[in-house]
Amino acid sequence: MMKNKQIFLSLLLIVSSFLASTGCLRESSEDVNQDKIHTEYELYYDANADKTYARAIFKFGSIIGTLLELSGSSQVTCNGQVLTFKQALSYYEREYPGFVQSGTFVWTDTEGNSFTNTVSINPIGYPSNLDTLSRNQSFELVWTGDSLANNQNVTLTVNGENEADLQIFFQDDLNSHSIILEKNKLQNLGAGPGKMYLDRRNMPPLQQKTSSGGLLTGRYRPENKNIILN
């Protein structure tokens, strides 16, 4: 049950990110019932850029609801600093240099109600000796970093040389410290150079929310890893 829930939440994040990046229709938050605003917060460290991103998305009613731009006296902050609205992407963001381990988001609605939610990021890394990967047998990738706790998961995306051969591997078992790369998926990858993308998510329940709920995520991505697939 927990695995299905974690997979569902991760899929919701993907859907949410897609909608935020492609949606151009949005409303003003002062035009809707404040208790029906769905909130999504993410604190994301990307080691490739060595930056931490604090992001917030607001929607009417649900994760698939109309995107909202805060208006009037409404605003959202992370660690006391106001997030800026990104017009093209319809979400709020602030960038920080380096690794910010935890963030406290505070959203104040147009009626003066404040909602505070705190999330932390758990680092993860690749094993030091991983440079080649056989496509003809399963492989257990043992990551560096803590074992998984409640409400945490790891996603590994492997992209081979062929077009559209990307494969996704998922782990959310409590106390796990590795992820199995199944043979039947590895065989779908083209031989030759490939690249790995590793994400560890901490997804605790929102501490303060409206009746429409939302998502809270702390995500860590180590530097993408080049690999040879044989």
C-alpha cells in the first residue's frame, strides 16, 4: 500500500510539473475561495548547478486545477525570503547558492491566513565504482546516503544512446538503501554511452493546508552520471 501511495505521489509531481510548464491559462487568487487553493511546495537541490530552488505552485481545487497567481496581500516565502512569480512557468521560485538542507514555506492568503510548512532534503549519491552497466543481467545499485525513511523514495532514470529508450526505476521500501535495475528494462537501452539521473524525495504530509490539500517535497539530485552500457 505504501509503495503504491509513493508511486502515485511521484506521478502526481510529474503531472504537476508538466501542467505548470505547459499551462498558460491562470486566474488571480483573489477571485477564488481561499480555502479551495491547492498548494505545492518543493525544496530542490541540483548538484549539477550547485543551487537550491524553493518553488511553490498554487491551483484552484486540486492538482489538476487552474493555475493561480497570487494577488492582493497574498504572498509566499521560504526561510523568510519572498518567492518571485515566473510568468512563463506559472510558479513561484527563489534560488540559493549551494545546498540548503531545509526550508520553511509560509503562504499568506488574501484573507490574512498563514500556512507554514517545513521540509528537509536528504542527500544521495552514486557508488564510486559505477562506470559500466551490463544490459544482460539485473543490477543492484547501492547508493551512498541514509536508508529510506517514511515518506521517502528514490527514482533512477537511465537514458541510453537510442532515441526514446529512457528507463525509470523506483524504490520506496522503508529502510532500503539500494534500487534494483531489472534486466527486462536494461535490455531496452541502447548499447554505448548513457546517462543516469538520480532523485531522492522526502514527501511528508503538509503540516498546514487548506481543505484542498497539496504536496510538500524535499528533493536532492547529485551530479548526473555518465555510464557505458554494454
